[in-house]
Amino acid sequence: MSIAIRRLDTQQSNFESELEALLDWENREDPEVVARVQQIVDAVREGGDEALVRFTQEFDNRKIGIALDLIITRESMATAWDRLATGDRESLKTAADRIHEFHEQQVSQDSKYTDEYGSKLGSRITPIARVGAYVPSGQASYPSTVLMTLVPAKIAGVHETIVAVPMPRDAISDHMLAALHLVDPTYVFSIGGAQAIAAMAFGTETVPKVDKIVGPGGEWVAAAKKLVFGPVGIESIAGPSEILVIADGSVDPNWTAWDLMSQAEHDVSAQAILVSPSNRYLEDVGAQIDVNLTESPRADIITTSLENRGAFIQTRSLDEAIEIANRIAPEHLQLAVSNPQDHLTNIKHAGAIFLGQFSAEVLGDYVAGPSHVLPTFGTARYASVLSVQDFTKRTSIIDISESGADALGRVASQLAEVEGLHAHAEAARVRLRDYDNNR
């Protein structure tokens, strides 16, 4: 049986409405989920450890008695590392080293200069003191997310890192524990969902309150991050995984089929889109997906994802395909075309761009170097990949000289009067040389 992937054609009269229907999912927010998440957040904020334990028992089906049972110890992480096969340890270490090497290049320096009055101006960059990282561990285990979030935080100089990772039915993979061992967070707690976000946002008797929360998660986690924003910072409201492939037919359709399936297998809500001017190529990729599904252990998830949220879009040209990609602003964009560098400048909105046939998105998921925590839901129009900068803050440094106060104070006082702020104007004027026999 062939998989029924939605087909769109830019030459059809109903293309715009069909495209809007395809993307409309991103604007929906389940009010029942939001209401329930609000209750969980409020309960953890008010009830602390007691509420945290109760929700963990309920949602993760765990028989824990007190909040201290939620702590994952360094000893258990080290033991898991020792249990791994040598090849698995080497793979994790290689990925961590490449992520570290890439993000080291992002470290920003303080800036300063002296203006014409001798005033010294600049900015100072300092790390966020305490960061919480949420690492999903439900339908699949993501040790890669441990590395992709915590390595940049360490490079930024974050003093305390708090990790929340679910342990449904008390289960957690050795690979997850081993990845945690590699990055050595300050604390790790086996909590998930909205209750984990609330615990890190407001603190409990056991879980420290953080200054910022990073990391992806499902709709309950996304709703919770949105609700706690303000008291804590967040890097994004992450949604299900997305991939958009622009293809000219030059890449083996089997490769593209697996690229689309690799993201669809994350979750039934993941979105995989193929855009091409070649109808033959769209047909070939679809046929290859049918073949590949017979050997995929996550075939049911992939099928549901592709049939509900996937699409094959035929365009008039490669340029039109790029225009559509810019409208969608996907999390991952693969340029599966000849001479991809020729088209790179025309890509305006994407979380990460993969150039050419060998730059598979999966390499970015694990080992290329840049973090795989990326903007979703079209937020790549204004948001960026997780980076070292997400774990730092920039503070202005202003050291005005005497002559600077005299010159700039006159301008500031005039602007303050325009705005009707008399005290502002006076605060500037009292520093003028010739004001009220001041100096």
C-alpha cells in the first residue's frame, strides 16, 4: 500500500489555500493542554516538591516517595559511561569534541572605545549564572540533546547547569546517562513535562530556580515554557521537528527519501516537505519512501507524520521553490541541488541550511558541530540556532568624562524636555559647567 502524501502544485488555482492549510497547524494551540499546563505550573509553584513528586508519579508512572528520589547521581552517570561499549563512548566523545570546537568560535569579547570627549563606552559580556536544560526522553532518547545544549553553556562559562530529563517507568538509557557524564552538569533531576519546566522556573525545596531554560520538548513543555517566560528566560518555544528539502533531481531519490523519513520518525506531529520543479523526482522519492517503510521499525510514526503533515510541492522553477521555502522558514532546510552555493544567498529564513548531497540533516543532528536546537513553527524568520550567546548577557558600560557630561548633557536635557520629563532634564543640566554656578 502506497503512503498518501499530500501533493501541491504552484500552478493550481487553489495552491495558496492548500499551502495555508498545510501550515495552519503551527498556529493552533490546544486550549485544553494550555489550561492543564497552567494548573500544573501553578501547583508546582505553590506546592514545590510535593506537587513535583505527585505529577511525576502520575505522568511518568513512577513509585517515588520524596523529591530526593528524583536526583540522578554522578555515580550512576559514571557507571553508565563505563558500561557502554568502547565504540559508543568514542562516538559520544567525538560528537562532544566537534560541538565544543564549533562553539568555541562563538565566544564574544567585551567591546570598548573612547569618544571625542574622552568618555569610555562599551559593553561587557558575562555568563548567565544558572541555566536549566530540558532533555526529552519519552518516545525516544536524546543523548545528543544533552551535548547540544550543555556544551555551549559550559563554553559560555555558565556556573551552574541544571538538567531535567524524564524517566518514564524509572527507565533511562545508558547513553543518556553517559552523555550527562561527559558534560558534568551541576544537578540532574529525573523529571519531565510541564512540571519540570515549572520546577526549574520557580524552584522547589530540591530543584534550584534557574535564570533561563533551554531545550526542546513536546506541546506540554512548549506550553509551560511560554507560561513561565518572564520570571525566567527561554531560548525558544520549540515545536515538533521540521525538514524542508529543495531538490532539482540531482540527488539520489533514495537519499532524499531517508532524509524526509529521518525527521518524520521523531514524532507523528513532525513535518517533512519536499519541494521540486521535477514531478518525476517527486514521484521517485514517494516510491522510495514506500520501499523504505518496509524496513523501518518506526514505520507507523513516519506514515502518520507524512500523511498528516507532510507534503510534496511541485514548483515552476528552483527559484520558486526557494521562495516557498522562505515563506515556510523551516527548522532544517536541505539544498539537495547541484551547485548549492549558488543559491545560498537567496535563502533568507531557515534554522539550519544543509548544502549539497552529502550534507544530510542527520549529520547536523549529531556530529557536524552546530547545536541542533533550532527555531521551529516558522520562527526562523526572526529566531536563531542555540549558541553560546544564548548563555550570556551583554551589559553596557558608560563612563562619561567631565567634558562629555557638559556636551551631552545639553542634548539630553533638550530631548528630555521634548518628552515632558523635567527631572530627566534637570539631572542632565546640573552637570553642565555654566548651570546655576555649578562649576
